[in-house]
Amino acid sequence: MRIVADHDHCLGAGQCALYAPEVFDQSDEDGTVVLLAESPPGYLHEMVRQAARMCPNQVISLREHEAADNGADTASPADAPSP
């Protein structure tokens, strides 16, 4: 999972930080979303989904199948086809 937050449209309601404080915080300056983990570990995914659903402005987008390395090949040498 990869998270994208649209800071320009965030109103600072804080629902994301309430539902997933390990992943979201609020700016001290204006209260808008601060992303603490762009690609959180799997055990946090359901909390992140709930936080995204509860956002009143829907400024949190989730890329469910996108890895932190943006799709780079993660096959190990043992998985490589033999010549």
C-alpha cells in the first residue's frame, strides 16, 4: 500500500490522525495532514483504510497494490529463470 495525501485540499479535521496515529499527524502550523509513513506495514492497512474513509474532504488516496519502491522488480536471484 502506498498513501498519497492532498495537502492543498486538507481542512485539518484530524480524522486521519485519530484513526491511524502511527501513519498520520497534523501540522502544528495549520492542522493539515502530515504523512508519517508513505508505505505503512501490513498490520496498519485496515486502520489507514478507515482513516481514508473518514476524511471529510477525501484528500487521502490509497494505492493498494503499489509497493514503496514504485513497482521495481522484487524477484530474488533464486526466482530468476534459468538460462
